Amino acid sequence: MPISDVNFGGSGVAQKLQIENISDQANGSRQIFTLSNDYESGSLRVFWNGIRQSGNEITEITSATFQTSFQAAGSSSLIVEFYQA
């Protein structure tokens, strides 16, 4: 079964895993990032230069924005996985 069809949240409704590259938002000082789609609270997985960041380093602000405890340089890779709300 492809990952995009995995049930999430126990609601019985299949939700698709979304992957978004937000590297273009990294500038060395920004810590608040915006996704193009709303995400399901608690489903964010942020990868900074390929390393998954822990929950201690990510704070959900709204259903489409989150804040990091780090400042990613402009040359950084920022990939976010989430279940769309």
C-alpha cells in the first residue's frame, strides 16, 4: 500500500502524506515558515539538511505556519512532511 493511502488520526478517512520543499524560505534569519496547505496538528515532520528535527525544535503556530528554534541558512535544505488538514 502506498504511503499516501495510510489512515491517520483514527478517523477512518484516508489522508495523504504531503511533502513540501520550503528551502526557498530559508534566509539565515527566518524562523517562521508557511506551508502552501493546512496541516493536521501534530503531523509535522521537518527535515533540516536531511536531519529530522525533534518536536522540541518545532512549534506549530497556525494550521499552515510553524516556528523553528534554529535559523536555516539560505543554502539549507528544508523539507516538511505532513498530513493535510
